[in-house]
Amino acid sequence: MPIHQRHSISSRPAAPDETDESESPSTPTPPITNTKTKNNATNPEDGGKSDSENGIGVLDVLRILGGILLLSSGMSWLATGESVTWGWNPWFLRVGEWKALVNGPVRLTDAQLAEYDGTDPKKPVYLALNGTIYDVSAGRKTYGPGGSYHFFAGRDAARAFITGCFAEDLTPDLRGVEEMYVPIDASDTPSAENPVPTYDPLAPAGHHTPDSAPKPAEKSKSSDNVGAKKPLTRTELKIRREQEYRQARKKVRAALEGWHVLFRGDKGKPYFKVGEVVREEGWLEKMEPRELCEAARKGRPVRKD
């Protein structure tokens, strides 16, 4: 073999399988780490805080809220003796409201309503207020037979709720009831000599009784009357009267709403609305107009000016 051929063969690089394993570069072995960390191990991404310091969970929040609610309910029961919600009693927390919602509204005539006065233990006790029927069965001892307010059961006695005349005004007729809030003059205060105020500033001329007609202001020569208030003109009397009646009607509505609030259960009483009274058209005009009862007349406010 020629010399140059032997030289090329001897200088041929060794094959990979012919290299010495001891001379091959070694790859570093990564250290074995424990993937399980302790609960109190710190997390660099959380700023070095431990898992127990990252905050509270949803379950912890529910526990805190539940404890606060339980404590508040207990304090409410101790303070009020009957309510765990501090007197707050919305309709969606009342069992009776849901029962009435499921059963549907009750629609009764006045004659049918009379059958629910508590005499039949199998029937609920109803009363009506200005056409709205309420279930007061929870107060059967009060509104049932022998109860102190049994006369309200089985009827609409809206007028009596306003005037307080339970013997005379057990009727839904509210016509003229606002008179009890209209002020009267001091000279018209009911008494033995003048039992009923008769002067109406809006009455036509010549329709006043002799004792009730306004007296003309006496002229005095004394200088003390220089600053005296002049009597009101007929127009001024009419304006004042209209304002007084407007305020009186507002007071009637407010008084009715106060009773509605009670019987709806808004004040914590276990009463609730069940329906409406059905009446024929023109029913009110068929009833005789009523005068104010004696207690309402005597309770009328006295005008100060």
C-alpha cells in the first residue's frame, strides 16, 4: 500500500462508537427536589407570604356572617321579645303572604265577609279596611267571639277605625269623616249652649243661623286697635277652608294607611292581606250620609288664629 494511502487511513477520525466513554462530556443531572411543600412554606410569587397569610376563604366569610346574623337575631329577640329581625318584617318573610299568593286573592261581598267573623272555628277570621280584606286569624282571641275587637271581624268598619266611634261607625262609608280634622273657631267649640258648629263660610248669604253668622267687627275709638287683625274676606275664608279640607283628607289617608300597615304585617303582627271586597257600582250612593259621631265632633281642633 502506498505511503500516502496509509497516512490518510491512520488520520481518519474515529467513529462515535469507537470513542472512549471516559473522555465524552457528561451532562449535569438536575437535583431532585421535593414537590410537596409544607403548609407554612413561603411562595416567592406572593411576596414571601406563607399560604396561611394569603387571606381567608369563602367558608371563613360565611362563618363570620353566620355568627353575626345569629348574634343579631338573639339580641333582637331579647330586646323586642317577639322578633328576630328588629321589627323588620318584609312580605317575602311572611308565611301568610306566600300562602295567599299560592291560593290566589279572595273576593267576597259584604254578606259573604260576614261569615268569617270567627264564629265558625273551621273558617279563618277576616276583617276589611276600606275594601281590602285581611286575615287576622292569628289574633282570634282578640277578633274572635268574646274578643275585645270582635265587632271588627267579618265586616268593613273603615269609618270606625278613623273616628274611634265603634258603636255608631261600623261602616265602610267615609263620606264627611274628614270634618273631624277641620279646625273650628273658639266660639264654635261644642258646648251645652252651642252643641254643633253651624257656621259655614261657604254657605250662600242668608243661610246662616242668627247665632252662627259672623259678627261685624266693632269699631273702637281706642288707639289699641290700630294693629288689630282685620277680619278675613269671603274669598280669604274660602281659600282657608279649601286648604283645611285638603289637609284633613291627607290626615284621613294617613290614618287609614297606619291601620293598613298593621294588618299587612309590616309591624310584625302575623296578619296579612288576602283579597278585596266586591261591591256593586253605586253602592255608596245608596247609603244614607252620616254625621260625625259625638266623640269626633268634640275632638275637632280649635283654630288658633
